[in-house]
Amino acid sequence: MNDTKSPSRNAPKAPEAAGADRPQDNGGGLFTGRGLVCVRGGRTVFEGLDFTLKSGDALVLLGPNGSGKSSLLRIMAGLLKPGGGDLLWYGYAVTDDPESHHARQHYVGHLDGLKAAMTVSENLSFWTGLRMGEAPPPGLIRNALDTFGLDHLADFPARMLSAGQKRRLSLARVLASPADLWLLDEPAVALDRESVATLEQAIARHRRRGGMVVVATHSEIALSRAWPLYLDRFAPSSGLAELREDAATALGDGGHKSARASRQEAQP
Amino acid sequence: MHRFANPKRFLRIAAVVLPWSTALTVALLGLGLYFALLASPADYQQGESVRIMYVHVPAAWMALFVYSCLAAASAVALIWKHPVADLVAKASAPIGACFTFIALATGSIWGKPMWGVWWVWDARLTSVLILFFFYMGHIALTSAFEDASRGERAAAILALVGFINIPVIKWSVDWWNTLHQPASMIRMDGPAIHTSMLAPLLIMAAAFTAYYVTVLILRLRGEILTRKIGALRMTRIQDRQEERTPHMKEV
Amino acid sequence: MTGFWLIVRRDVVMAWRQGGDGFMAIMFFLITVTLFPLSVGPESTILARIGAAVVWVAALLATLLSLERMFQSDFEDGSLDLMAITPLSLEAVVLAKCLANWLLTGAPLLLAAPVLAMMLHMDREGLAIFVTAMALGTPSLVFTGAIGAALTVGARRGGVLLTLLVLPLYIPVLIFGVGAVEAAVMGQPAQPHLLVLGGLLLGTLPLGLWASTAALRQALE
């Protein structure tokens, strides 16, 4: 069960993935989040968030802007420390071995990490080489570029690419080296229909091979049997009344005024 | 609301401690100044100008002490992420900077008749000046970012980096030939000052410490309340937004 | 080529291609050191006295110029995010960037310094000590500078703040670096100063790496 906090979920239960070997794990799923809390700029964005992902699953993050989709992806990547809760891989805390967690994931954020003065293939070689720990074979780079139709631009400096092409280059990075977990933050932005289809196929292939995907998107990508996660359901209940009470006691107003305030709020 | 749970407890403690520390500050300051200016002997070499020592030395001690508190608070903030620890560091920095400035200024005023120069680049003076720069850097860093908590965390790291300077200041007069006089208080053989001068020094030091505690509590209280008001405003903006745009259910 | 050297190469190649970066520091250095003899006057004695100090201060300021760009552009284009989640530890990434920075600023200063020392009429004995002191001191400048650069990534008025933070950290290296050369010129043993410089390098390496990494992690949150 994924979305344990929202009993009125309409999405159908995902059927057992046919023929997939579920590896033995230490407590429910390969990639799990329990009670995750996100605090940004002093404000609690979400709390008590749970998810479970097994091999071949896809998780789609949904919710209005500001609900914490990007933050959740960054927490999953290990870039952001959660304000509370655990992130587990095979039941073991990700924080125990962050370097392994980095080795098993691909993260595509809003920014592309491209250097304008380096060529397309140099950019891709750099990131792939950094992940693999050695300079990648040129054939690998060419294949990844080819999949996203960037092969003819391989020797052009990255500054000459359009926004869509830059995005495709970021996604080519995901294809150039294998990873168990894909974390994609609005990958389809600025992509044309054809490239979106390529992305969908790549994701499907990845899942068939047992990989997992977490995507934050605004509906442009079609994913079969994906689990939705509505982040706004994990927003904290409005702490306005508590906050007013806090401020009242701090300023020495005593209990009377705060009680009056909360009574006023109870009436619409 | 876990971020605000501890400050509430702190505010309660602060309300109790504040009147005592204020009273203590005033009393000790009065007592100390009486002894320093009137009831203690003049130096046989320097005459009355030695009385600057009763401000200069405690101020210098406070400069180091406050920085140590700041560094300790920074360590707590980084390791345990205690919300009040960040605020203690932020509130202490200007106080420590003032003490450092007073130490440098009174030292200069004292040094002119004694050494004949306003300033000399020896180890102790230079390292105290560096301490002053670290304080200024800390203050600047806390307000350099749009996101206040980022500034505080960066400042916490800076505070720990600068802590190396503290032992350097303490032992600079032992390690190098400096114009500044060597340690006469905290030494292996015990203090080398006569009681009649030692007592006012200690009283002034206690007075300055009480002053630090008082001002720290006042600043912390102000900081916590500012945060609460800020959070209240944020929640109000959020509420208004939710009224206008009900939850968007989308695929 | 391991990931470490990939990062070093990338930074060096980027600076090379973008032309200005590494060379502005060198040009600044050369111009500053040339202006001093012009303004002080051609008397050898004065120049010999202040030559060491002038070259050190110029080196320091030139290093400061290069520090701003150390992490800022990677932070802005998302590269720092990706570098923080590679199998390589963030400490190793920072070390690689420090090495690249030193290759772009420290190493050329080291090569240019003897020429400039001659222009300033420094003695032969002073020269050898001077180059050694620079070789020990410039890496320290990079490691401590990295702390400031990492702390001010994404800050308003980052450049000014960076200078404010880094200068107090630079003072010890400056004092002992110049002290080493002056001791040599005056015929006193320079070894104590060189030993302290070496000690400073051994100290700033772990401190710089720790503080920079911690600061970058904060910046990415």
C-alpha cells in the first residue's frame, strides 16, 4: 500500500507485475519512505508522508505548486535532509550509506547541469564518466544521444541548443548509464510530442528491467499502472490557531484572549 | 510546529531569569566601577591610567568568552539542529563584536601612554583584530541570504572555522615575543596580580558577563517573537490562497 | 580517468575556453606588481624591502578574484546538485575543484614569481626561499578561500562578503610567507617560517575541505 494517508483514493490497485522476481527485502518494498517531513524556510511543507516502491513501479507526484514535489524528489535523491522520518532502501536507512544511494540513482532536476562552452558529447561524457568512475566509451555516449535525436549535435557547444534540446540532453544522461532508481522532476517541460514518446518508451523499458521511477509532472507523460501521490494531502493541518496561541502566551497576553480567538475561529 | 516547541520553554525560563540578571548587572557594574575607579590602588609605574585595565581586560575576556559561546551554540545548531542554538549564535555575535571593539579601543588608549604607539602589529593585537573580523563576517553572513536559515547555518560553519583563533589569542603572548604583556591571570602558577587589583577585575568581569546574559535574553526574545510573527503572516497568506483556489485534483 | 580527474580537467578546460577567468588573475597579479616599482621609485633598497610583501599581497588578491567563480556557476546551472549525488564523495569533489583552482592561479603565480622577484631586485638567497614559501602558501590560500566561496554561494553581494570572510583567514599565511622571505634576505634562518607555512597547509587542507563541504551541503538544501 502506498498512499496510506488518504483513504478516499480513487486510483485502482496496481496488479502484481507479471513474472517479476521480487527480491527478498527487509520489511516491505525496495524503496520506502516513512513519515517524511519537509520544512522549507521555516514552513512545514508536508509531514507524515509514506510511500513504498517495488521493482518496476512508477510513482507520480501530483499537487499544486508549492506542495513539495521538487522537495520530495530532492529528499529521495539525498540532496535535502528531511525534517523527520526515514528513507529506506531494502529496509536499511539510506543515510547509513549515502554513496551507494547516489550510485543507484539518476536525478534530473529543473536545471540541466550543462556547461555552455563544452560540446554536447563532452557534457554527456563528463556526467556519465563521473557516475561510472572512468571515462565512458564513445559508443555509449553516441547511443544515448541518438536515442533522443541529438547525435547530429554531438560536437556543437551546448550554448547553441534550444531549451528542448537541453532537456533532451539531460534525459540522455539518464540513458547513458544504468541506475535502479530514476528521479525525474518535470522531465517533459519544453519537450515536443516525439521526445515525450521517446521518454515514455525509455521509462517503460527501464521498468520492465526492474527499475523504479518517481516523476513529478503535470500530466504530459503517460505511464501505465503508475501510483499517484497527492502531496497536498500531506500538507500540515492549518496550525494557525496553535500559532496564535503561541504568540499570545509569548507576548504575555495570558489564556483568555487566545481562548476567545480560537472560539471565534470555530464559528465560520 | 516542532520548531517552536522549545522556544516556548525558553521564553518561560527567560521571563524568570531576566529580572535577576538585569539586577545583577546593575549591581555588579556599580560595585566594580566603584572599586575600579575609587577603591583600588594606582599603579606605581603608570599612575591613574592603569584604571583603563578594569575595562580593557574584562572586555577582552568577554570577547573570547562570547565567541566560545557562539561557537558552542553553532556546534549544537549544526549537530542537533536545535532551533534556539542558531538564535543564540546570531544574537551573541553583535555583543561579542562590541566587546572586541571595546577591548581594541581601550587597549589603544591605554597603549599610547604606555608603549608610545596607538597600534602595533604584534601577535596578540593582530589575532584579536582577526577575531573582530570573524565577528563582522558572522554578522554579515547571517543576513546575506534570502532564506534566513541558510545564512544562520553558513554562519555556524564560519563560527567553528574561526574558533581556532581563540587558543591563538590566548597563547599568542607566550608563543611570540610580543609588546603585549604576558599572561598574568590564567597561568600554571595561579594569578600574578595582587588581590586589591584582582578583585575589581573579577567583579567587572562578572558584571560584563551578567550584561551579556541580560542582553542575550532580550535579543533572543525579540528574535523568537519576530519569527512567530513571520510564521503567522506566512500561514495567513497560505490560508488566503487556499480560499481562492480550492485543491486542484489533477492527473 | 577517475571521476576526480574528470572534475579537475573540466574546470581547467572551462577556464581555458572562457578565456578571461584564470588569466585575469595572472594579469592582475602582473599589473599590480609592476605598478609598485613605478610608484615607489626605482631605488633598489626600498624595492628589496617591500618586494616580498608586494608579491604576496598581489598573489592573495589575485586568488580572491578567482574564488568567486569556484562554485557559483556550478551552483547556478545545477551542476553542483549533480556533483553532490555522484558516487564520488563531496569532499573529493571539493578537493578536485581546489586543485583545478590552484592549477589556474597558484601554479602560474609560482612560475611568474621568480621573474617578478628579479624585477623587484630581490636577492638570490631570498628567491629560493620565496618560491618555496609560495609553493607552500598558495595551496593554503586556495583551501581557505574555498571555505569563503562555499559559504557565500548564492548570497546577495557575494563577492564583497567573500572578501570579508576570507581575508582574516589569509592573514596567517601572509604573515609567515613574507616573514620567511624577509628572514632569508636578512640572513636569518627562514626555516621556522617555512615550517609554520607547511603546518598551515596541513591544517587548512582538512579544515578547508570539511568547512567547504558542509557549506555546500547547506547551500544545496
